[in-house]
Amino acid sequence: MKQPPQPRSHDDYLRRIRALVKKLPDTGETQSWGHPNFTTNGRIFASCGVYHERATLSIATSLLEQSFLVQDPRFTVAPYVGKYGWVSVPLDLEPEWGLLLDLLQKAHARVHAKGPARKRAAAVSARTTAHPARRPIKAKAKAR
């Protein structure tokens, strides 16, 4: 009699996701919010974590892709970032790894095309100096 498959640990799933991400150019991994995030050009395109005690992979998709993917019961709108098009898939249901690779490739390409991430303060500073109406008013020098 065949034994049922043993449940995998979060580390097993993370190793498999890392192997898929390594196939993509210019990727990195950062730790934030207590879990690994996969980046390109300093921007996150995928994230692994545990949500409701289940290992999950969240992927940046377009809102249109998200609307189709969530029709499949394996996908859900990702918590916190779902309003931007992200989807989550629990990994303990043995997802179609080929489909996940395809979604990771698309997310990587979309995020990579946006260019390097800028620091928020630098972006705000650049915007305020570029627009004359937002420049601070200088005090007039007193005549002697």
C-alpha cells in the first residue's frame, strides 16, 4: 500500500521557490516584515510567507490577471497588497510549479521594466524642487 505524501515544511517550499527565482536575471532576496521577498531593481515582485499557518507564495500580477486567477480556488487576493493586483497561493496544496514559474517570470518582467526603485525621500525631494509652485518662499533680504 502506498504511503500518503508527508507534509513539507516551509523551508522545503522556500528552497523550491528560490530555485525558480534563481532562473530569472537580476534578482535578489531581502528580508522584510519577517519573511523573504524576491526583488529586481530593488522592487519586490514575489514574497514567501506563512499566512493562517500555511506556507504561501504571493506574486505581483496585474489587476486583470488577478481577476482571472482568483476564479481558480487555489488562488486568493493577497492580503495587504491585493488591491495592487497581487495574488497568493498556498503551497501545501502542491501547486502547478510550471504555472508558478510562468507567473514569477511575468511578475519579474513587469517589475523590472519599471526601472530601479528610488528612495521615497529622494523622490519627494525631486518632485518638490521640480515644480515652482511647491518651492518654499524665500524671505526677502532687508535693504540697508
